[in-house]
Amino acid sequence: MPTAIELADQFQASLVGEASSEFIGLAPLELAQKNQISFLSNPLYRQQASNSRAGALIVNKADLDFLNANPGENTAQRAYFVSKNPYATFARMAQLFAKQSSPTYVPGAHPSAAIDPTAHIPSSCHIGPFVQIEAGVKLGERVSILGNTTVARNSVINSDTLIYPSVSIYHGTQIGERCIIHSGAVIGADGFGFAPDFSAAGGEWVKIPQTGKVVIGDDVEIGASTTIDRGAMSDTVIGSGTKIDNQVQIAHNVVVGSCCVIAGCAAISGSTKIGNFCIIGGAANFAGHLTIADRTTVSGNTSIIRSITEPGQHFTGVYPSMLHSAWEKNAAILRGLDKIRQRLRLLDKNKNSES
């Protein structure tokens, strides 16, 4: 078990208090015990932190001053990891403890796996049961591909990437190092491209071949049942460090920058370009062929229909919830706004003519 001083040194935190205490993991403020670590990143929970039984807390300097001025029963025996960003320090410590309890994947291929002889599979890789790896696939060192996953021809998966069960990776996909792809994700399916050819006598939607691919950078995480379509002619690109939640739809030719976060059920239409360090809330949606500036934040359920050119702005387009009866009244007013506008213009015109 790591000691307080070992953890402080590893995660560049200032240690205040007992240096030799050992810890088995992390826990919430209200549940943590003497051999566990918790964290405080919101001043609203300062009193709860003061009363916590946690053997150590990750805090910033202002919160430490408050806790010292308002001690709880366990304050005297507690260690403090003082950090400029307690939440990020907590996340990094949590990764350390998670590694100690997470499953390890033994190198080698399960007998039921179907691996084309032209595929390049280093001996350090783990290939689970019923995995299918097609011709020309290249894996980096220590790649783990779990059961029932398909990796189609000529795809590349770089070192230390983890693919959970039942992922579908279409042909020509490129995936960077240290990525995590969760179950049910589909990477590289055809983009939704059809050309209309109709006349009075009938017609059809003519399928446009999707000949691009999907290129995913390093340290990307893709949630369960998320779909990333291949490009029509150019590639769909996901930048390094980007984290994508469950059930997100990313259409063909979309380019997502580095270190973005995209929450569940968001949808990005074709050929839209998302900048770096953008934050996209759940169920937000983007029209196609837009350009979104760096560090843009989009609240959940917001529809973006125009490009955003100025970096660092926050956009919200959702009405707060209300009683249904109140919503009906407001909806009726909204439906009549055009008529109200016309009447106001007419009144203004008459007023000006009289003067």
C-alpha cells in the first residue's frame, strides 16, 4: 500500500500532516475511512469534508485554511495533499489505485480467435475469444482486444490500446496509442451519403461510396455504442486526448480537435470541424459543414446551426423546464410572435406617418 509521502511525491502535491499513513484507495467524503483518501473541489462541501473520517484529503490551499480553522473530530490524524487542481490530482491517484485492482490481460491469442496470417500481431498482445482480425491488420505492442470484436482489413491499432468486447472496427481504421474503446462502439461504418435523383415518374437515392477512413489520435477514449463514420473521400479525424461518452454520433468527414470532451447522445453532422479543448454537453447537436472555434463550450441539448469563430465562448439554447401548463401558454405566444411583430411594425409605421 502506498504511503502519504510516496503519493505526494508521485503526484506533485504538498503534504501536510502524517507522512507514513498507508492507503488502500479512494472514497467519497461521506463514506471514506481512515485508510482511504477523499477530495474536496467544491467549497459547498467544506463542512462535510471537516466531518469526514477520511485518512487523507486532496484540497487546495483555501480549503485547507478553512479546515484548519474549522476542525472536525478526525482532523488531527489526517493528512492533506495540497494541490492547485484537487479534482485532477484525485483522478490521477484514482488511476493508480484502479491499476492495482483492474484485470490483467495475459499475452497471447485465444484458440477461438480468427486471425488472418497476414496480420501483424506482436507476442505482447492479448486477443480474446472469438475475435476476428482480418488481412493486413497491424497491432502495436501490448494491445488488448477482448472477445467478439472485429478488426477489419488494413486497420492499424497502436501500442497499449484496449478494445473492449463486441467492438466493430471497419477496414482501414487507424487508432493511436493508449486509446480505450468500449463495448458496442462502431468505428468506420459508412457515412450517411446519398444523392437524390428524382423526377415526376419516380427515382432513387443514389449511394455515395464512402472511401475515406477514420483516424483516431493517441489517448482517446470512446464510449459504449458510440458510432464514428468513415469519411466520404477525406478522413474523419478524432484528435489526441479527446474523450467521447456513450451513444455519440460523429458523421463522415468530421474533424474533432485535441483534448475535447463530448457527452452522451451528442451528434455532429458531416464535415463539421470542432476546435481544440471544446466541451460539448449531452444531446447537443451540430449542423453540417460548420467550423467551431477552440475552447467553445456547448450546453446540453443545444443546437448549433452556424459556425462559431471566436474562441472561448459558451453557448446555450435550451429552455429551462417548467410546468406543462405554463409551457403550453408560452408555446402559444411563440407561435404568434410573427403576427405580433407585424402589428408592432404597423403601429410604428402609423406613428411615424402621423408625426
